[in-house]
Amino acid sequence: MKPFDASGAFAASVPGEPGGLRRAAVRSAGATILSGAAGISIQICSAAVLARLLTPRDFGLVTMVTTFTLLVMNAPANGFIDTLIQRKEVTHALASTLFWINVAIMALLTAAFAAAGPVLVRFYHEVPVAPIASGFAGAILITGLPTIHSALLRRAMRFSALAKNDLIARAAGVLTSMAFGLAGWGYWALVMGAWALALSTAIGVWILCPWLPGLPRRKTGARSALVFASHISARYGFNYVARNSDNLLVGWRFGAHALGFYKKAYDLFTLSLIQLISNNANVAVSALTRVRDDRPQYVRFVLGAIGVTAFIGMGLAGDLTLIGKDVIRVLLGPGWEIAGTIFTFFAPAIGIMMVNGIHGCLHVSLGRADRFLGWGIIEWVVTIALFLAGLHWGPEGVAVAWGVSFWALTLPALAYAGKPIGLKMGPMFGAIWRYIVAALAAGAVAALVLAQASSLRAATGISGALSRIVLDSVGFIGLYIGAVILLHGSAAPLRRVIKLMRELRSRKAMRATVSA
């Protein structure tokens, strides 16, 4: 992709014919969801293999470090990417100036983190975290280098190409970790996998967008862009600290071994958010930004997204609450039962967590990074308080605190985000409450039926776990869909999802995706 024309103006854009934006958004979402599904498969296979090659302590030690590295890797990137996506005009000079500012920031963060090992040792009382921190430091800079190129690709809605690149990079990272794990490298296998992921991602993005930045210049609009980016990055920072303080507290209070169990349960908990919501956030922002001046259409888009997300998310939450222990047993094998128990405390919040992920798209698409930051501070205070309260009951208590935070904050977050455009809480609550009731009713009936099936509950080993997963899931899904139809008085929600799935997998969309 050549992002700029001879005059330096952004040249890659979405077709302007009627329906062009919707087709581009659906095509992009389809490619991202397809990539996300493949990514989930890769992560599940990775978890199954690495859990048998490494110990819970290995995962815990690396998590102690990545709790910090992921913040410094992603906070600046989120700010710059959202800034370039939502701006009405982007020029070569602006992108070049932001590129060099981003490189300088990432270089400083890399140097700072390389020197932070002794501090982490004193905090966790674990000597290995110092060399692990040094090992991750270089990956920070590599991760940040393609940020502006990636933002330009997103602005042009080349999400299908980015999805393919992400999938290839994930596979490279996982295969590298597996190879070093088989060679007996222990936790260093995870460090090497992070390096492979960062390098593969950067090389792929540069191939997709072989743009060469010019020298930084003044009077390019960089100042206003940096103000917006700083709000987004600060908001991401508050949100990240709030949402990752659980790892910090569990590792500090209970040690690397307990943190390893907790992290594996948490990873499965957040797969749905990362692959189905976060990976499509830029698609949503790109589409919503283009219709933000058309309030009725904007509101329809948002309410439709909330409804579809709630339908899928509440179903996942109910099903995984029932089968979570058996899923962990099958994936990770013997010795990881504690992770299965912790996961059952996470699972009920999966649906509301997915709905919560939408409010950020509203803030960014409306250009209100200041309100996004303000809400991030509120989330930070509430979530940290809940984590501290739950810590008394161990990792399970912290998992419950996660769920409470999402159930308490999601509707207020959506209402606050929608206020600038007059989108109120009532319609948004109306878009989700039936799915919550349907999941609760279906889950209760399925649990009662399972309690009566003593022979199924008593079955041991992988075969017994797989039998329960299949039978419980089939029963729950049938009950859930039936309850949704009953509460809506029609099969309209199911038809909407089926229609959307057909559009996502249509031949035309797939041909466009392949050629992107």
C-alpha cells in the first residue's frame, strides 16, 4: 500500500459508492474474526503443548515481568494508532513526525525497562525476574517500530491484510516457544517466543506498507495529534494498571506458582475479548468515525453491535461457566486443576466483559479522548478497590472481583460514552437484558440436569471431560437459543446473527479479503 500521493495527502481510502463503507467494514470484520478464530486455535494449541513442557512457576515468573512490559509496549501504540485513524486529514509530514516521536519514546522505555530488573527482584523476591526483564527489553523497541505503518493500514481499512500478518506472527511466536520449550529452556522459551512475535509482526507490517518516513517537521498538526494520543495512551495506562493489578497482587501475595495457575485461567477468560472485540475495535472506530455526523445511523450501528455482542457473549459466559473445569482439564492436562477452579469464577463475566469493550469505540470515534481518559480514572479506582477486597479470598476472590467490576461498570460506561451523541442507558440496557436472562435460565436448567446425571459427572479422564463438554454445551446452547426466541417473541435476533455471518463469509467478501 502506498499511503500518500505526490502532494503528501493520504491517498488510500474506502470506496465512496453507496454501501461501500458498510461492505468494507463487514469485510474487515469478517477477516478479523476469521483471523481471531484461527488465533484462538493457535493459542489453545500453544497452551495445551506449553503447559506440558513448562511448569506453572515458569508461566508465573514470565507473567511477573510481562505485567509491566505489555503496558510500555502498547500504551504509546494505542495512542498513535487511534489518533491517525480518527483524524479527518493525515499527511506525509504528520505521519513522519509522529514516527520519529514514537521511536524516541520507545527507545527511552526500552532503556528504562532494561534497568528495572533489580527493582522487580526486590518487589517479587524472585531473582529470575531480572534476566527475564532484560530479555524482554529489546522486544519493546521492536514492537513499537511499526506502529505508524500499522496505523496507516488501519486508516485505509486494510484489516484483512493486517489480520493475515497477525496470524502468521502469532504462529511464529508460538512455534518458537514450543521449539525452545522442547529444548528444555524453561521460561526462556516464552521470552524467545515474544521476540519472534515482535519481529514477525514488524517485518510483515513493513512489507504491507513499505512507506519511508521523512524527517520530522514543525507545523504539521503534530501538537494536536500528540494531545489526542496522550489522552488515549494515558487512558490505556489507567485501564491497563486497573486490569493487570490482579497479576501484580497475586504474584506479590501468593508467589509465582499460584500466579501461573491464575494466569492460565485468566488467559482463557480473555480470549473472547481479545479475539472478538479488541481485534475488531479499529474496524468499528473506522466505520463509526465516518458516520458520526449522522446521528440516527450512528445510534443504529452502536445498538446493533451491542445486541449482537451480548447475544454471543452471554451464550459463551453461560456455557463456559458449566464446562470451564473440563475445558482446562482437556487443554492443560493433569496438574492444572486449580486453574480450572479459578476459571469457573471468571467465566460468568465473559459476556458483560465483551459488551464493555464497545464503549471505547464510542469515545474514540466521537473524538472524545478526554472523556475516555476521565472514565479510565473511574475504572481504575473502582477496579483496584475490588481487587484489594477480593485478595483476602485468594486468586478465586480476585477472579470474582473481575466479574463484579464489569457488571458494575459496563452500563454506566456505555451511557457516559454515548452522552455526547444523546445515546442513553435505556436503549442500551434494552439491547442486552434479554440475553442475560436467557443465559441465566438456560444455565440453571442445564446445571440441574447435569446434577442428576451421576454417571456423567463421575466419568474420569480426558474422555469423561470431553463427554461432559459436548453434552453440556449442546444442551445449554439449545436452551439458550430457545430462551432468547421466547423473550424476544420471535427469532429476529438469531436471524440477524445468521445474516451477519452470511455476509462475513460471502464469496464476494472472501474474494475481496484475499485480494486485500
